Amino acid sequence: MARTKKTNTKNRGRPQLTETPQAEAVTVAWLVSVMIVTLLDVAAVGLHVYIAVAGMTEQRALLAGYSLHAAAATGFVSLLLAAAAFKLREEKPPPRVTTYSVLVAAAPSAVLLVSSMRG
């Protein structure tokens, strides 16, 4: 009696993982940093709107500035992680995700640059 080869029915339809654990870790860190930058951007914009409506106090201005600077610093880290993810991954992330992450990460630095040029 000849032995027949059993096929593994558990893994049918599941994509095979081709990325290294390092590439996966960098990708997760990159996307988490994008979420954090997004939240800090929203907080900075919300605080600036609140200051425009409710009036400026020293504490409100400091909090808005801190959130903007934190967003810029985290955005810089996010851009570094994006570059590392592109270098390590075999399958590149979707272009829309990449575009969104770069725009969100660069926006706080651009705002700080423009505001420092104004004086």
C-alpha cells in the first residue's frame, strides 16, 4: 500500500509571511509613531483653536507649543522609521499609507519652520 502525501488544510488561503521579524518590528514601530504624530497634530490644532476662541493664557500657549514640538520630534522619528521600513521590507507598504505618514510626520516641522520665519 503506497503512502499518500497529506495536504495541510489549515494553511490554505492564508498568505505566507515573507518579511523578517526585524522588518515587521520596524513596520509596527513606524505605524505606531504615525498614530502618535497624528494624535499630537490633532491636539496641537485643537489647542490653537481653543486659544483663538477662549483667549490666550500662558499655560495654554505653553501646552500648545509643547504639543507642537512633541509632534515635530515624534514626526522626525517616524520619518526615520519609514526609511528603515522601506529598506528592510521586501514588500513595500501601500503608497497611500506612505504618503499619509510622510505628510503627517513632516507637517509639525513645517509649521515650526514657517512660524520661526515669521518672527
